[in-house]
Amino acid sequence: MTKLTLTPAKFYRTETGNEPVRDWLRELGRIDRKTIGDDLQTVQLGWQTELVGEPLVKSLGAGLFEVRSTLPSRRISRVFFCIHAKEIVLLHAFIKKTQQTPKRELELAGKRQKSLKN
């Protein structure tokens, strides 16, 4: 039996103290928020055992990952994260409106990820 260990997760915080992913989640309806929360908890529980992968989590390269949630509101969300100091850091999130991930969304997550290493 594999023992599941919870990998800590935290919200990325800007220099001004804002937490963009937390703010984004607060704008969603309760049921959509719960779905994303459940998916994030699955990642936290399975990360150290490598039990998570596609379709829930996809590697985007360079240490960046996305949690792929299908919401009850018939929308699709993405939460970008990385592992930093043994924690899951939630960098950026959005509702996906096209099949391909917009470049600006990926660039923003990458920029935030790089700022963690300073």
C-alpha cells in the first residue's frame, strides 16, 4: 500500500502582496471552485508518489505544470504551477476559451516562476 503524503501548496504572491490565483478562484462560482479545489488536492496527495499525470496534470516543460479541470459550468480551467522549495506554487489560472493555450497565459506563469528563484 502506498502512503500518500500531502505536498504543501501555496499561492504565488506578487511584490505588492496580491495572490492572483486566490483572487481568480474567488470570482468563480462555489461549485466550480470546489471542483478545482478537489483537483488541486488530488495533485497534492499524489505528487510525491507520481500517481498524478494526464489527463489531470500535464507537464509544460521547464518545471511548469498545469492542472486541467473540467468545470460543472461546462467550462475548462487551467491552473499553472511549479514546485519550489518542496511546495506546489500556484502561479496563474484562467478559463480556457480556445483549444490551444494562449501564449500570454503561459508567458505570465513562466515569468512568475522565474521570480521565485530570485
